[in-house]
Amino acid sequence: MDTGISDRIFAVLKEKGISQKEFSRQSGIPESTISDWKKKGNTPKAESILAICRTLEIPVYDLLSDGTQSEPEREPDYYLSDSEKDLIERYRGLDEKQKRTVLTYFDKLINRISYDEAETEKIQESADTVEQIYEPDTEFLLQKQLARRLRKLARLSRIRLDETEHASRLNLHLFKYLDYLGMDKLEYVKSYLSNIQPFMLTEMRSQEKFENAVCVLDRIYRISVYIKVDTTKGEEIVVSFHENNKGGVAHKNPLMQKNNRVYVFADSIGSHVKGTDNYSINLFITRGVRTFPINVPANKYDDEGFLVRYTYINNALIDIMNGYLEDLYTADLDFGEINAFSSLQQLSFTSFGNDVFSNISLLVDSMIIQRDAMSRQVADAALVIYCDSIEMTDADKEELISTLKARYQVNSECALPDIIERIEVSIRKQLI
């Protein structure tokens, strides 16, 4: 009997005893999308087929076949283990250049070519890179596509901002922060998107409510930033830009592993070791409202970009932020008594500006990451001393307090209400 693709998916799920929730987790496909296959009879998109077949461990032909045609002839005496099937599926997902690279590496292994220690290490690094990039392969390709598209759209003159309030009424605080700084919001968002890198992005399909919607999460922050785009009108870009505040509260991100290699688009090439794929490249990385130029070692990956160890990017920016933080400590407070930042994901969006508001945000982030009572007391003292020393007009102080309150409405840290109250008291006691 002829059955649809969605029916075959649910039949396999039932046979294998896999719940929709677990299937969503393993495949990376939103539960809402899976539910629509069943309730509305929707057919999975073509780009989802490979992920579905990998997760259910079934051949693509079995999923797409309607049962009315005979299966194409196969070589009779082959049995493939699950790991062999996985390798074949990964290989089929590569482009021709990548396939040649894999075959060259495989040929060297089979023929047991003699390598010196340096060459062996280089081959192993290449193998590790392939494993990291293509697990899952579809996620890497999607990140590249999203970053490239956002960079392109950022250059269009038709870009405009969505400054309407969402249902949670908590989505305008980042625009409010930009207003506080006196920055042109549209020009800032254009600059932000034009420097976005693939490794920063995660597509949030659950937030894409219609066909031409694109929603990505810049996940490098402790509190992630949502970027929502509507490309309905011939690639006109309509941007909503706010922190992750699902349900009205922002949540922390898991830490990215520092030893991972990440894919980047280089702004320029610094140097190249002739005869190798070893380069130094220059990147402009936008964090918060500032763009930082950094130079990092890299390996050429394809015609568009390079692989860079995330550690290099993380450390370059963390050194800058710890430098800012150390400058905020007075002679009476020992910077060495607190835990300095070690990851970009310990920092929130508003900590990167090096202005009064950003300095307070930086000190708040510092206080939150302290691991013992003594270091928290030192960090708290630094925050209070800084707030006590702020010199500005009463009107500017009121605007500062208002902007701080708006920004921290979407934070899930249980200690934050008390911290913000202490900041407000310190600032207000200076009001005339």
C-alpha cells in the first residue's frame, strides 16, 4: 500500500520505540516541525532527508520509496556496518574538492607512506578537523550559508529595523542601550551583520513563523542575541534585534569547547608560509557595540574561508576585556583577588562598549562568575566604588538607571535584582 514519507517516518519511530522528542534531539529538527508532519500531513523538506535517514538508520531509498516500485539492483555480497554506512553518507555530503582531500588522506593511510613526526601530526590534525566540521555536516553548511547571506543583506540599502514590541514586551532593551550611547541603530546593525562569522550562529527554526523568515542566535554571549530577519519583499531585510528572552527571561549558554576549530571568513591575509596551507589572517570581530581587529594563525579550508582554533579568538578578546576590568579596579582593590574572565560566554552583549553603562555591565558579569565568597565581596566592592564615582548630571543618571533596569529585565540570574538595586542606590544617593 502506498504511504507518504511522513507516515513512513512515524512507522519507523514506532518500530524503534523512539519518541518525537528524542527524534527531534537526535536529528536537530524542531519538535513543532515533526508534529506538523503528523497533524497537517506536511512533507519533510529536502534538506532534512539526510538527517532523518541518519537518525533512523534507514537508507534514503527506503524513506522515499512509495512501495509500488521494485528496489534498484544492488551488489549481492555486500554487508555494511553502521559505521561504514555513516562514513559513506558523510562522504556523499562533501563537494568534489573535499572528496579529493579525503581520498588523498585515505590513500596515504592505506599505502603506509612513511612520514616524519611533523607530517604525521599534520595528517592527524586534518583528520580531526574533518571529524569536527562534518559532525553534523549539515549544521556547518547551514552556518556558512546563513553568515554569507546576512553579510550580503547587510549591504543592502533597503534594510530597516523592526522596533515594535513583541508579546513579551521585553525586546527593545538593546535598541534602548544603543539610544543611550547615541548610536545610529540602523548603521550599527548593518555593521554587526557585516562582520558576523559562521561559528557564532545557530538557526532558530522554531522562531521562523513564515516561509521567508530567518532567525539566528548569536550564541557566543552569556546571554545570546536573537537576530530576526524578514526577507519577504525581494530580499528586503527587516531586523528585530534582542537578547534571548523566551518566556520573558534570558538563559545562560553552554560553554563552547576552546580547542575546537571554527570556520571564518577572513577580512584580509596577513602572511602565508609558501608551500603550505598555513596562514595568518586578520579578522574584524564585533562583540557588543565595538569591533575588534585581531590577527590569528589559520589553515586554508576552501576558496571562501579558513579554519581557526576558537581558543585564539577567545583569548584575544578575553585579554581585551580583562584589561578593561583591571582598569576599573582602584588602588585599594587587588585585581588578583578575583577570578578573571576565561571565556567569551561569561560576558553579555552590553559588556563590550567601554562606556559607563558597559563598565557597570562588565563589573556585574565579573561578580556573577566569582566562585567563592571572598572574591564575590571584592567584586561587589569594585562595583559599588565605581558606581559611587560616576560623575554626570542628574538627568543622565536617571537615564542610566532606566536603561540598566530595561536591560536586566531579561536576565535569569537570581542574584541580579539585588545587584541592580545596589547599583541604583549607589547612583541615586549622589542625586541632588
